[in-house]
Amino acid sequence: MLLMNETLLLWNILLLSFVSVFLFYRELWFSRTFASRFWRDPLFFWLPLPIASLRIFTNFGHNILFGVLCALFHLTYSLLN
């Protein structure tokens, strides 16, 4: 049973990571400064996921961050019980 919960937690984290990266790059693609930002700072596109996610949350609002944190808290709580 514990192995199934760990697998579920892993899949949820991977899904949240994929969605946050997708939204991050979509936001950059539709922004007017996409090309200039890419040429000025190419390493910006290879940042780790947490830094990229923080930029998403500042663009899309703190409610996304709150929702993700609630989901992670719920999954962690359900694993411990």
C-alpha cells in the first residue's frame, strides 16, 4: 500500500512539474520580450524548475502557488496517515 502511495505522489509531482514548465514557456512565447529575453539571457531557459515555477506564479497570480501547495500538503498528509 505504501508503494502505491509513493507512486501516486511521484506521478502528481511529475504532472505538476510538466504543467508549470508548460505554462512558463507558453507565457514567455506570448510575451513581447520573448526574443529579446532569449538573446540577452540564454541561460534563463535552462533554469531549474523551482525558479521557473516562481516566475510563473508571479505572472499568473499567487492562487496557483496556493493551489499547488495545498495539493502537496494533502498528498503528504494522506501518505502519513
